[in-house]
Amino acid sequence: MVPRRRRSRAPEPAVDPDEGMSVRELASRHLLLVPTTVDMWMIDALLRDRVPGADLLGTGEVVFGRYSRLTGPYELTMEDAVDAGVPMPWTVCYCLEAPVEREDPPLDGVDDRDGFAYAFPDGLPWRDEGRVLHLLVSIARRIQGAVRVAGSLQVIMPDPERAVDYVIHTPTLLDPEVLLGVVTRELPGARLAVEGIEWHGPPDAAYTGELIAGDTAEDPLTPQQQEALHTHADEVDMAVLAGPDVIDAFAIAGDLGWDGTIEVLVHLPDGEEPAVADEPWADQDFVTYEIRWTCADPAERERRYPSEVFIGSRERVKPLIAAVTRAIIEATDGVIVDEDGFRIDRYDL
């Protein structure tokens, strides 16, 4: 725990980052505000889910880039909170040090569900500042905290109920028909969406060399090299055709009428997944199941203050999303993360 910093009556000197952060410095930086019931272990766990190599518990900081880092926690007295521009009842915070990087101001009338346009009317944060601020807002959503931004001192309090979707990472790839049977237990009427197009092989230009002529104009392939290349390609094609048919990406969709659609999207992971780094299968091939809600009016999902109709629809859909996620995780095992990428215990769904 970083020592509490009390307000000094005299001008405060610069503080060594290794020793903590002064109240004056806290006032000029973005702050993640956390409930007193949320300990450092939980913040560390959430950061590990999103930031490879994060070790807040061990080092007291998380480095995001050359000039960006998060430090804390800092405990504030009521007097400190006033001087740091932190509203009541928040008394515990983490501090983001990052260069100010802003793009153009938001257009008039533009809104977003977390209130960035409201908190940054003179220019939206981007690059390191923007990426880390969105991460902090995601953490705040998970722990029912807030983010107090520097400059305007506005407070972003993301609604925890906004997080509806789930993602499962697992080494188990279910056959489409098997997965459909699992999903329809909770979502009757769901259907398999595996639509492809018939392929008749490569065009003639692939064999004449026309397709690569522009790239090899200065050093064209000899007839012997072209023949060897085609022979190798034919061998690869025959090996693939001799193997079993494998579908490594497909979807299952369930129509909810006025409430939209629940989709289960199955595919290989798009990149590194820090949330599974500690799993024994993390360095092996694994598959991702996305359980997503597509509402009737997608724009409503991005509004800061959605309509009562949307909120009612969301409340009806959330238990269905959770039920489908539970059914899939029981059939596959693996790791569940919420739509912000933070791990979820299956028994908390």
C-alpha cells in the first residue's frame, strides 16, 4: 500500500515516483476511483487480464508504454480529496501518468455510453492516453468505481449493467451440431449459420504466372521454377483434401423478436489473450466462443442514457446470455471473460 499523502500548507516539492504521489500531482492526473471494499489484489487481477506482464501487487505500478504508467493505491483524507479534485465519497484512487494526446473535439450531439464526449469536450483522448483511459473505465465498470479525468475534473461512472456479452476461451472445439444442441437447451429455435460458397479451384491466371507477374517482373521465374512451385502447391492441396473436413469458424443465432438476436460466434482467437496466460493450454491452439447480443437498435447500446424500452429489453436478454454461456462452459471448460476482457467465475453468472 502506498503511504497516505497529507496536504502540506507550504508549496509541495516534486515527489520521487518511487516514494509516492503528492496531492498536487494527483489533482493534475487521471484517477481511477475505487470503493473501499475493493482491495489491491482485485485491481491487480483485473489488470493482469488485460495487460501482459502486469504486476501491480509486486511493484506498485503497471507500465503501459514508455511514458505511461498506473500507480497506487493512494488513500485520501477528506481534506486530500478536496485538494485532489476527488468528489465524495471516494477516498481510494490509482493515478495514471500519461502524456496528453487528444484528437479533434467530439461533434455536436455525438454521445457515447461511457461519457467520453461529455468529459472531454475540447478533444477526445487517443493513443496511450485514450487506450489506458478506456481500460480504467472498463475496470471501473467491473468494480462499480469511477474515473475522475484531469482538466475538466469530470467523473465518468460507467454503468455495470452495460456489460452483457461474454467470451469463452477454451482448448475444446465442439462440432457445430453438438454446439447447436447445447445452445438450444437454453435458446430454443436457435439455428446453425454455416453458409459458404462453392469453390471451383484457382483461376487459370494462377497457373500462367499472370497473378504474380507484377511482383516478379524484375526477376521472373524460370519455367523449371514455375513447374516446381506448382508441383509443391499440388502436393499441399492433395494433403489437405485427403484430411477430414474441419470447420474452424461458424455461428449459431437465436431470434428474440423485438429483443433482437443472441449469437454464438466460434472462431480462432484474434491475437494474444492475457486472461488465459496462466492456463496450462495457453501456448496451444485454442478456440474462442463469443456470446453476443445484437439489439434491435444498435445505436441505443452506445447512448449514455438509453431509452426505457432498451433497458427493459436488456434486462430480458441478460439472463439468456448468462444461461447460454453457462451451458457452453460446462460443455467445453475453459475461461470466461466479460465483454471488457476480464475473467468471470462461471458460478457468478
